Amino acid sequence: MTNGYDILIIGGGPAGLAAAIAARDAGCASILVVERDCELGGILNQCIHNGFGLITFDEELTGPEYAARFEELARAGGIDFMLDTMVIDISADKVVTAVSRTSGMVRIRAKAIILAMGCRERPRGSLNIPGYRPAGIYSAGTAQRLVNIEGFMPGREVVILGSGDIGLIMARRMTLEGAHVACVAELMPYSGGLKRNIVQCLDDFGIPLLLSHTVVRIEGKKRVEAVIIAEVDGRGKPIPGTETAYPCDTLLLSVGLIPENELSLSAGIGLSPVTRGPVVNEVLETSVEGIFAAGNVLHVHDLVDYVSQEAAAAGRNAAAYARGVLAGSAGAVPLTAEDGIRYTVPQTIDPVRMPEELIVRFRVDNVYEDRSVSVYFDGKRMQHRKRSILAPGEMEQVKLKKGDLVASPDLKEIVFKLEEA
């Protein structure tokens, strides 16, 4: 057992770094960040495109530049790091077990823990696509690392399944490196990525986006030779007679991200069936006292600036807990998502210890035009804000004011829903 820390953060990506800096600024000096990679920055290190930092730094940065700024602030603040170290267990009494090549197995006790492990890509095995297992099938993130870091081109004739942001960005990247991207096929009737990425990565390069289409067969034994794409009905089932063959040597999969929560499960933390991340309260504390979560391990974000904001809040709250100044919960009001809203983060709020303004983030379950986002306190409508368009690929947010909740002392439920504008 090593000397304990006030705060131990698992993950040295954008969430972990932002949480560490915020905790230090909140007066916590004993902070350790454990990262399984050999360098800090997480997934940002392979995201060499620009578009990061517009909210945080009011300028456009690449992923490595954005990560480097946070790393510089963290190292200047005297925060400790353990790199190339894998956390394998978290106990309910906040003892972290980790292993590394240099230190072997270590056990570290902490007053508070912040989960910032990020997310992983959904693999081919979860898709049940018929065919052999030929070379040439990659997740979009793997292809991104091969091209941007390893300097290796996965293929020259490319089809992309799924229109998440990584898939859209890789459509542009592969084109810029000389590959031909035949199309991006999307099972849903809407894209899962940001509108700006659809325009900048597909429209600007003449790459077709096939909505309500999916890959029904992969041809080729040793190497991908072609994929068969078919249109799907309203239930996502392929429509016979709509199949089209696309010759290619590479298939990239951008079919969703899953929060990395095996460690959360081992610690007994309750997970949301919708986000697959921890259920958290107004201070981003999980169901296990003293363990906080932020970033893509909590729910998948579309902007890293939002990850940094959320992680900073988790860092400040964890610092308050470690110093023994975080007020105990006096009772939780549940947040309910209805009528077009899939989930909210957080899922519960204690009006007494929430900040003066609390950001509640959520996603919708379909594309909606001319709708209003409404918030109800026990059936009384408190907010009703019109939006011209809402899409699943764009994270939304609403601000709740502490004064409004405190003014309703017997509040039993807060409901978020979409209504006609």
C-alpha cells in the first residue's frame, strides 16, 4: 500500500487533466492521475484535425494542441502522474489496485476518486454482419490512429458504416490521403454526428451519406473485396431487393461508443441503462460515496470543451469531499426524461448543495423540428424554450437555478420533455 492521496483520478485524457487542474485550484494539493498509456492526452493525441477549444480557449486548436495546454497546466501545478499503468480494481473503501511494468502491483488509498476512463468503440462482433473475417475491417478510431500516428494507410477503396463523428472525420482524412471513399452508410434515418462534420467531411468532398442503409454482407476471405449495402425499413430490417454491391478493400466501422465502465461495475457503482455510464447526482458523485465521474465514461460527448467543463466540476466537488467540506445530501429529487428526451445527466439533484446554476445535459431520441424543451417541477412548467431543430448527434443542455428549486421545498420530481413550440 503506497502513501494515500486526497484525490486519485483514473485516466489522463481531457477529462482527467481538467479534473486534476480544477481540484488543485480548489485547494487540493495531493492529486494523482493514473493513465494506462505512455503519455497524457488520451484520444486527443490522434485527433490531428482542428475544431477543439472554441469554447474553452476561444480559439481553434487541434486535438494534440488542446491536450498539451492542459498537460502543461497540470504539470506546472505539481500534480503527480503514473503513466503506462493499468488500474485493475477499485474497492468500495476507495483503494485502487494498479499494475505497471516498472512498479509491479501497487495499492493506493484515496479520500476521493474521479473516474475519467473515457469510452471505447463498439466492435464488429456486436453487429452480426454475415461473412468471413477478412483483413481490411477496422474501427474508425483504429484507422485514425494508423493514419495519424503510425503513418499507415489501411486501404484505398473504402466504405464506412455508421455516421458517428469519428467515421465522418475519417471519411475526410482518408480522402485527403488519396483513398476513395465510396459512401457512408447509416442504419438510422438521421446522422449520429455533428452537422458541421457532415458538411465539412462529406458534403465538401462529394461523399454520399446513405441514411436508412446498412451493410448486410461482407465479401472476401483473405481481404475485403466488396460489401453489400441494403436499405432498411422503419424497424431497421433490410428490405429485400434493395441490395447494392460496393467494391472495396476496406470497411471502417463507426457504429457507436461505449463508456469504459468495467472498473465502475467492480466498485459496485450503479450504471444507467441508457448512457451505460454511472448514475450521478448534482455534484457528479456516483452511487458510491466519494467516487465521482466525468467525461465520456459518464456519457458520450460530442465536444471536448463540454468534457472539460464537466470534469472541472467533478474536480472541484471531489476536492470539497476530500477536504471534508462537501455538505451531506439532504435528499435527492429525481430527474425524469420523457417525450423525446432519452436521458439527463445528472439523474438526481439535491437542491441544498447544488451550485447556484447547474447545467443538465441530455440528448433527444430523434430529429425534431420546431419543438420546445420544457422543464416541469411536479407538473408546473418552469422552462419552455423553442428550438428550431434537435438531433441525437448534438448534445443539448438546460440550466437550472438553485433559487427555483429551493423555492419548492416539497419538490418530488423534475421532468424534461419535448413539446410543440
